[in-house]
Amino acid sequence: MKLVHVNISRHIDFSLNQTYSLIVENPSEFYNLTNQLFEQTNGGEGDFVLSDKTKILDINKTCLFIYDYYGDIFNTKKITNIINNKCTMFLKTNDFLREFSKINSIMLSINEKFVDGFSNNIKFSDNFTYEDFIKISNYKLEKGSNLVENLLDYVTFFVENANVNVLIFVNLFSVLNEEQLNDFVTQLKYMQVNILLIDSNQTHKLKDVETIIIDKDLCVI
């Protein structure tokens, strides 16, 4: 699997190394490259191309772009949609007719008693659907207090449930020390995923990581 860009003469070839560090010292180019990857991982346009042998892959479906280490990364529409879609499939492929009949019967009984208190005719839904069940369940990933553990949980969710196999971290050097980062990358490798770390300065020495540097003059080293 390769990730290439017209401005990067050295290819990011994950068949040669599972983990790459891309150091972009030029601020404008740093923003340009990370912004393109951000857009492409969200279905937008950009000049990065991800391929597996001769097949062009969809970056939006294959890559996970991680840059926000301060907000609630678990509270996103993408995560909610994945959980809700899996729950819908689970409900449809299993027989819960008896359980939903009981729920509907209880709701009908309560609503009939409630609307009796009005002189007007009050209509209500008498059919508790899968969508209603999912909405009431309000599924969310639980967030902890440890950044590394949260990142691992976040990544694991997408690897297991969304077929993601390329992880892109921006400015991870700024929030983890060298020991933490080496341990974190080691744990990610056990998941059999490809890793790209993008930073503006090479502040950490990482084990078994291929490094590509774009200096301030845009020379690729």
C-alpha cells in the first residue's frame, strides 16, 4: 500500500515500513498537506493518492485522520452512525418480535390512559420501531481520562468496525513524550495497521520508523 503526493518525491510505502514519520518544517506546506489529508479523509478533494498495487483506494473509507487531542473525540456523528447502523443490522437479523410486541403493548396502555385526560382527540404512535429503540438507547463511546488509552480505544473502534487500516496522526509529537509515543506506536503495530505521523519538528526518536523530511525550503530529505 502506497500513499503518494505530487509535492513529496519520496513515496510513503507501507509495504516497506508499517510506520512513517513525515516532518514538514515549512509552515505553509505543513498546513497545505495536512489540510488536504483532512479534506480527503472526510470525502473532499486533495492531491494525495492511496493505492494497493494497481488499485486506487478511497482515502475517506481507508484512512482515519486524528488531530484533536483536547475535544471529545468519541462524540462524533461518524461514530454514532457506525454504532446505529450496526445496531439496526443486529435488530433486523435477530428475532425480537416478542420483545417489541411487549414494548408496544406497554406503551399503548400508558398512552391510552394519558390521552383519556383530554377532552380533545389526541393521536399518538402505537408502533415502537427499531429507529425508536436506537434513538432512546443513545449509544456513545465512553471516554476516559488518559489520552493514550482514549486514542487506543478510538482507533480500535474504527479498525474493528469501519475497516480502517491507515492511521494519520497530526502533531502527536506535541502531546506525547518520546517513551509514550514509542509505546503507543508499538501497540498500534499489533493491530496490523499502517501509521503516518505528521509533525512540524522531529523532536522524538522513534524505533523502526521511516522518516521523510520536507525542510523549510521544500526540499525532500
